[in-house]
Amino acid sequence: MRILIVGAGDIGFQLSKRLFRERTDVTLVEANPARAQLAREQLDAIVVEGHGCSARALDEAGVEHADLVAAMTDNDEVNILSCQLAKRRGVRTTVARVRNPEFMLPDYPVPAKELGVDHFIHPEKETADSIVRLIRQAQATDVVEFENGKIVLLGMRLEEGSPLLRKPLHRLAEEFGDPPLRIVAVNRQQHTMIPRGDDEMIRGDQVFAICKPDYVSTFVTLSGKADIRIEDVMILGGGLVGQFVARELSKFANVKLVESNAERSREIANILPDTLIIQGDGTDIDLMAVEGLQDMDAFIAVTGDDETNIISTLLARHLKVKRTIALVNKIEYLPITPGIGMDAVVSKQLLTVNAVQRFIEEQEVAAIASVPGVNASIIEYIVDSEDKITRKPLKDIHFPRDAIVGALMRGDEYMIPVGSTRFQAGDRVVVFTLSSALGQVEKLFK
């Protein structure tokens, strides 16, 4: 597939990097000379220096030969016009990143198709939705849903006293009566591994399990965690992410939002009548103490500054706030967040890349996702009758060591595959794979 990406900022750059790993033919158009040069140096992609609204730049990038154009600049109008120009050049599929939520409303006066956009991506909304899922499942470090919520990937950090520690996985299955879940990965000291039956979990492991949604609370209990009831929430940062999160959480919790900008604070107070808006500096320890940070059930830091988010979250952890979530966008920070004691982190860049990739690959896979700090992909494949995976039982298939089948849906039936399982056309299979095994997995499903 040939993909043209407009914009080599944080999101466009990470998307190019991901697609190149999967051997996609990528071309970039970037107006900023410094960003264009950085992309040339670090990506094995054709980079054209030019504006996304320039027909000449798009033509130089070979837009007429592209299968898909993804406009990922931080300007809505540039992205939409880039898609319109691409459609005029005969491009079949276009994707546009937008910040204005009105474009995504079903009653927006101009339909997306007339704007030349096949699919809108809203990074702030994607990020807010992820945070809300983490609040609803308050003990998890990560929550990823497949099949409209019928399958859940749950990340959990194991602490001393957990019943899962220091026991081989095969014994755990016997002890808990073959539960409807599978532990598919373990993140240990910034290294991700696919566990086998003889492997044991240790304190500090971040464990990823695939299970049915109605088993999530049971798994949380089995892992030694108590259920957390979220009633009082403080949000630091009144940008779009903070506003989206506050609007959703205020439906079932008491929400305070701290914003440093006085003018924005007044605007948010009008937009969010059910949220208490506090104008002040979120890094001011005295202010946060006066506003009752230590009494909160959850603290969410979503300012535009990673360092502010990290420091304020660590402060909340120090004050024994039960649930903390930080927005961390610098990719290089993500692997170290568990080691410095952070609870859960989200990355707007990675979530947006996931959303774009899900759309790009929807013809071959039902969904694709990744989690911060984990060098792996979680892919939901739709099995075709000609796929190699259908030819033998699972135990007789040379499945790569660095990948594992977590679950499958056959119609409405949820199943944990075993050695004797034979896959059938139409099965929807969730696979957790390290990057090193992705190519081998794709050969089995394509």
C-alpha cells in the first residue's frame, strides 16, 4: 500500500515510523524545513518539503499514485484542503486529523464526503476516551477494547501480596479453574516478553491479560487488588482533553478542574456547568493542598507540558491519591514511567496513530492497537478461508515464539484457543505480538 502523509509533526512522524516497520510505502509532505530534514534523517521515506495545501507539493510527492492520504498537521483547514486536493487527484481514501469536534457531528451542515474526507481522527477525543476507560476500570494501567467491548485487554501492575506472584502460569490456570482469560504479555524492567506455562510473575510486573468484560472485576480481585470507587476527581489542564474528560466524568463523579489561564478558566466555567473550575497553578503544592488534592479518589494531569503532568502526578501519588493518570506525549519518556512510580499514562500521539492505523488496515484486520511503553501490537484479525492458520490445529502450526493468540470470537461465542483449536473462516482472533514476530504472524493470517 502506498500512503502519503501530510505533516511530519509528532503524530505524522510516529505514524510514518509505524507504517514503515510494517513495510508500507510512505511519502511525507512537510512545510517546516527543520522537521522535513529530521524526517529525512530518521525515516526511510521520501520527504517532500512543501505545504499541504499546495497542489504542486502534493504532485511532487506522487499523490496520484497514493492509495491513501493521511493529513496529520495541527491545522484543521490545511488537513481538510489536503484531502480535497487528494480526492481531485483520484486518491481513493483520505483521513484528516481535526481538533474542532463540530466536523464529527452527524448534523454538521457539510458532510465529510463533501469536504473530501473519508474519516476524521480527533486526537483529543481519542485521548479523553482512553482516560475515561481507565477511570471506569480504576485498577488497570491500560484498557483496550475489541469487538465493541466483547473482548478486553487489561494491563495490571502486580504488587507484593498478589496471589499471582511466584507461581507458574499453568498452576494458576488450575488453581483458578481455567478462567476465561489469557495472560498474553509481561512488561518487566522495560522489557516485554510473551510468557509461557512455566513462567512466574514477580513483584512490579505489568501483566496484560485478555478476557471477557464480565470477568474483569474477578481478575482484578484475583490479582490482589481491591476495587476502587471513584467519586471525587481532580483534573489538571483545561484544554480540549481536560474538557472532554470532565464532561464525561461529571456524569457520575464530583469533578474539579484546575486551569492556570484566567481567560480560559472563565470560558470553561460556561462550557462545563457541572464542573468546579479553579484558576491557579497546578504545580503550586499549597494551592493543590487547599483544594483538597489529598482527598481525591483520582487525579488526572492533561496539560500541554509533559513535565508538569509527571511532577503533579507524582505529587498526587505521594499524597496517596488512589488513582492517577498522566498525559505523556514524549515517546522517549514512556518506558521510564513505571520505574519512577507512575500509575497509568496515556499518549495522544500513540492513541492517534492507533486510530489511523485501525482505519488503514480495516480491510485486513478488524482492529489494531498498542500501549505506551510496550514494543508490541495487539491485532484483531478476521480469518479468511485461505489463511494458513486454518490448515491445522493450533498446536501443529509453527506459531512464532514472540506472539500469542489471546482469544477468538466465533459468532457471539467467546473462546480461549487451546492446542486443539482449529480456526475457521469468519473467526475474529486477537493476537498479541512483539515487533520481531509481526511479519511471521501476518503470513499466517494473509
